Amino acid sequence: MFSRLGWQLRPRSAQRVFRRMASNRIRAQSAVYTETGEPSQVLRVVEHEVPNADELGDTQAVVRMLASPINPSDLNQIEGAYPVRAPFSTRITGELSAVGGNEAVGEVLYAGAGSGLQIGSWVIPQRAGEFGTWSTHVVVDDAQVASVPLEWREGLEPLAVASVKVNPSTAYRLLRDFSALGPNDCVVQNGANSGVGRAVIQMARLMGVRTVNVVRERPDFGELAAELSGLGADLVVQDRELGDPAVRERIGALGPVRLGLNCVGGRATLLMTKLLAKGATLVTYGGMSRQPVTLPTSLLVFRDIRACGFWMNRWYLSQPRERRDEMWRDILGMARRGQFQTQPMARVEWPGASRVSAEEAQRAVRDAVSWSTGKRAFVFSA
Ligand SMILES: NC(=O)c1ccc[n+]([C@@H]2O[C@H](COP(=O)([O-])OP(=O)(O)OC[C@H]3O[C@@H](n4cnc5c(N)ncnc54)[C@H](OP(=O)(O)O)[C@@H]3O)[C@@H](O)[C@H]2O)c1
């Protein structure tokens, strides 16, 4: 933590920032909702003033957002269908409201006298559901954010750092925590073109593990299959092909399928589970089809398939910070070395209150949360 003495010892440039902020109030824009519901209906963008440095609590800081992805769980949270609720408070609008989004990276602009956060450092939220990230600026407490050391993120785009906490971290754990995978082993996954799926492909390849990747039937399958193969996928198939004996034979030739990763549910998951080797594990981490996971008794009894779930949030809450840091350092290291690509995301530019009106920003936000295909992320500019 920064003592008062520590604050006085900050670099000159930091002190300049402090003074500038103390005299000019920043106008922020935030995407808020006062009741849960369809995100494109309930989200509205409001403008509000950010406290000056001398108005902050001792361990508070003002963070300028750089980038924040739009994840399926963020939308579920706004719909009221996610176990982690956003904190509702009267702080921004005067009425009870919450800010959307949970994953981001931001830059510390100025901080309270007792804050341990360095001005100019990049920070990411520690946990989901503590403060919303679809906001040009946020006021955080030291304990709500984790600093990203410069050497971990040097040369990386804000979006690569902003999105480390959810999808790549989930893939990282899925490949390490459920099965002792060796070089001739195989993983089968559905939703293989999702953020998690793409991360699984790349990380499995680095581990020498083969991947069978299932995607939904689509007209541009050839193009997508080539793209996923470029990331390191050993085989890419459409869900309807899983019952085809020739396809099953090709999968069998790759090696024993020790791990199944499911983010879809329904029939596609049932067919995929039939590919698993004796004693293999099926991990469900998402339910994009909103269909239940149904498994035949014979797979559980005779093939000894283990079925379980994984939730990244639970992992973060149960693990010491050192393990989390080790994982983030490792993933960002892969990205810096060019071994790992962040999933493609359409950038939704959000230039802030000095450049666009709240109405314009609201149109962009509502449009961004209502797209039905592809991943999007807010990218903020100063
Ligand atoms: N448990 C955890 O801790 C954890 C962590 C991260 C993510 N997740 C979950 O993992 C899933 C993927 O997240 P993401 O951020 O990686 O997703 P994403 O990049 O937004 O991709 C969404 C994926 O879901 C597929 N999809 C969409 N609607 C579908 C449907 N009705 N039936 C079958 N597939 C459908 C998409 O396929 P198309 O291209 O065919 O539309 C795409 O592969 C989500 O359920 C998310 O909540 C869970």
C-alpha cells in the first residue's frame, strides 16, 4: 500500500496528473440498467461526474477504461439469469442502477493517498460482480483490481489483456485440472469457434495434445475449418457429422479421447460424449443451446465416464492469488511470444463524453449487445 510518504515520492509526471485531475472534473459515460431484462432494451448510457482526487477514499482510484469484451455471461447477468448479480447502487444515476460488463483492462489515472496502485499502470477486475466495466471511467478500491505488471503486457493490445481473465483462463484450467493429458491424447470440444474453444485449440497444441473440434452446421464451414486448423486444430467437424461412421473412424485414429469439453448441451453434447474413451471426463462449462445435458446410462456405467462442471468464477474465489497470477503471466507470455491469439472481436469504439453524446453512445451499446453472431468488445479512447 502507498503511505502518505509513498504518495509524495511518486514521479513528477504522476503528480502533474494528480494536480490536473484535482482541478478538472472528468465526465464519464456508463451503460447502466435499473432493472434486469433484454440487454438491448434495458441498457441506457448516462453521463456523470467522476470524483476528483481529493474526493476519493484513501484506497480508491479512478481508472480510465481501455477495453472491455462483451461476454455471454455479461448478457446473462443483465437478463437476471446469472448467479453473480451486479451491484446496484444510487451512486451514478441517483436511482438504483448497475453498470454492465465484468471483464476489462483500464489505466489508473489518479488515486487516493493510501492507494497502492501506480498511476499509469494497467488493472483488471479481480472478481466478477464487483463493479461494471462498460463505462469510460470507474472508481475502484485497490482490493477490487489486480495490477498487470508492465513486463507481462509489453507489446500487447489492451484487448488481449482485457480478455485474459475469462476465456483463455477457462481454457487453461479445462486442459489442466480434469485429466492428465499426454502427447497422444485427444480432447473433443463443441463450440470450438468460441473464445474458449479457440483458446483450447491453441493451448492444447502447445501441450502436444490433439483436438477434435465440433462446430454448428454452417454455409461457411470450409472457411471456418481452415481458420481453426490454422490455430492448430487437428480435426474440425460439424455437429451433424458426429454420427457418421467415417468421421468417427477419423477421430478414433487420432488417439484416445480423454477429455470432452461442452459449452452447448442437448443432442450435440450427447453425440460428442459417445466419442469419449473409457474413464474419460466430460466437463460442462456453458450451455449455449439452453438444452440440458442428457447422458445414456451405459456411458456412465460401462464406460465409466465422469461428468462434472467448471466455473471460472468459483476457481478464482477458491484459489490463492499467486496461482491466478502464475496463470495470467503464462497466458500473456504465450500471447507475447505469438503462440496465442486472442479471439477475433469486432471493436465497438466508445470515444467518451467529450466526443459523443450519451444518445450516440447508447445507440452503439444497444447495437453491440444485440448482435447475434461473433464476439464484440468496447474499445475506449481518451
Ligand atoms: N464456466 C465458465 O467459467 C465459463 C467461462 C467462459 C465462458 N463460458 C461459457 O462458454 C460459452 C462460450 O463462451 P465464449 O465467450 O467463448 O463464447 P463466444 O466466443 O461468444 O462464442 C459463442 C459460441 O457459442 C455458439 N453458439 C451460440 N448459440 C448457440 C446455440 N444455440 N447452440 C449451439 N451453439 C451456439 C457459437 O457458435 P456459432 O458460431 O455457430 O453461433 C460460438 O461457438 C458460453 O456459454 C459462456 O457462458 C463459461
